[in-house]
Amino acid sequence: MKRIAGRDISRHHVENNGDTPMTFQILALDADDFAPLFTLDDAALAGQNARRMTVDSEPGFPCRVSLEEGRVGETVLLLNHCSQDAESPYRASHAIFVREGAPTAKPNPGDVPDVLSRRLLSVRGFDKDAMIQIADVIEGSKLAETLDAFFKNPTVDEIHIHNAMRGCYAAKARRA
């Protein structure tokens, strides 16, 4: 177990004895969607309301593609991402970080990456019409049990996870 900021942090996983299916899978953003942005110069990035930055502290630059913290010295882009693009009153976009060259994370069903487990999170369950059915603010260490509980609601189609403090989109969860 690691210690960060005086807290014990470990990779969280919902145990499954085979009797019950895993109810969630966390989805990262696709690296291919962001790779072309890294070829742009700073002026072109600014024209798209994006900024190139160098990671200067850990934690603090959580990548939405790799679902890992940026490492000191790495290049990241800070850009706006539309996380809820449905025609709904809950249409949403916010800032995200993406690490240069980061591979797309593919967590196994029931896995919660450390980058999520160590933050205060806002969790929002949406129905098929992109209307919020259930929401909560939780410690990241409670994310697995919260996702399981939200998906017990048959109207919940997908769950969006945001960092509660700054509001940034973190990831999405779907039924496994």
C-alpha cells in the first residue's frame, strides 16, 4: 500500500466470487482523439482554448486517457472536453489533462484506477435520455461500491465521474 499526502492508497477492486457479475467498467478517453493536438504549436492550441504544460508536481495532472497521474517533466495538454454531448439540459464540458503519448487505459470490470480512488468525486448517474437520475459526492475510496449501487437502479444507463473540487471530468462508467 502506498501513502500519498498522509493517506493510504491502493488499487481498488470489487471482489467477485463468480456468483454475481461485475456491474461496472470504467472507460478512459481514447488517445487517438487527442494525438493530433500534440502536433500543434502553442498559438494553434490557444486558438482551440488549449494549453501545453509541463507537469511540475505530483499529484495534480490526472490524465483522462491513461487514468494515471502525469509525472514530473511530462508534457500534458489542458483542454476543454465535452463529456456529456447529448441534447439534454445536462450537456457538459470542462477542462481535462491528457499526457503526451499516453496509451488508452482499459481497466478490467470492477477495477478503480488509483487516480480516481484518491480524490473527492462527484458521481452522476444518467438515464438513456441523458437526464440525471442519481448523484452523490463521495471519497474516491468508495467509488466501486457507489458505482455498484447506482447501477442497481434500472434507469441508470451510464455514470459520469468528475473531480468534485474543480469539477473536471475524470471518467465514465458503464455496466460491465
